[in-house]
Amino acid sequence: MTKVSAGKNVETEKPHWIEWVAGAVSVLLVLVVIGWIGKDALADRDTAPDLVGRVLRVEQKSQGFQVDFEIRNNASFTASQVKVRGEISGMATPTASAETILDYVPGQSNARGGLIFASDPAGRKITIRATAFNEP
């Protein structure tokens, strides 16, 4: 409710302190957003995808041994149709391999999937790597 004193609106002459706080917070938020967008525009350059794979877990399933993996994209550019190859190796040569395709791996993010092997990978080295990708 507007307070009136001697025909004048009192609220226009003397704003409440909470209005000043709300205005200052709003200005600060706008400046932070502008700074963030400016930093992205000037400092972050799109670079080719940098895809790194790692094994999350191995589980025995009815169809074989499922190796769950994660592909991390350390670059800012998105990769699509990422071909992932997994290999189980004994000493020096691969003994088993499997492949899959991930639809996309966004920049600075990750995607997960699974590969199924017929042989047990216990005690052997499992290598997960991206072998190909497309630019979206």
C-alpha cells in the first residue's frame, strides 16, 4: 500500500533498504554473466576432441563378460559417432577385442557404454580407446 504524506508519494522519495540490496544483487549477477560469456568468447577456443577411455567395472553376464567404460572428452568441441575399441591383452598381443559406437560425446563431458567379451578379462590388461569420430 502506497503511503501518501502532504499529497506526495513517500516511497518515491525514500526507497526501502531492501530495494537497494535487490538492485545491487541484480547488477552483480548481470556483471558475472557478462564476464562469463566474455571469457568463453575470448579465452576458450574450440579444439578438436580429446577422447580418453577408462574401464569402470567388469561383470559376468549370461552372454559373456561385460566391460562398462567411460569416454571423457577433455576438449570443448563435441564428437559424434565415436567409435570405441576395447582390447583384452595378455602379455604383448591382444587376445580379444570388441567395438561399439557412441552417438556423441559433448565437449568437457563424458559418455558411457559397455563392451561384451566372450573370454574372462580377469588378470589381463583391458584397453579402452576411441578410434574414430565425426564432427557434428
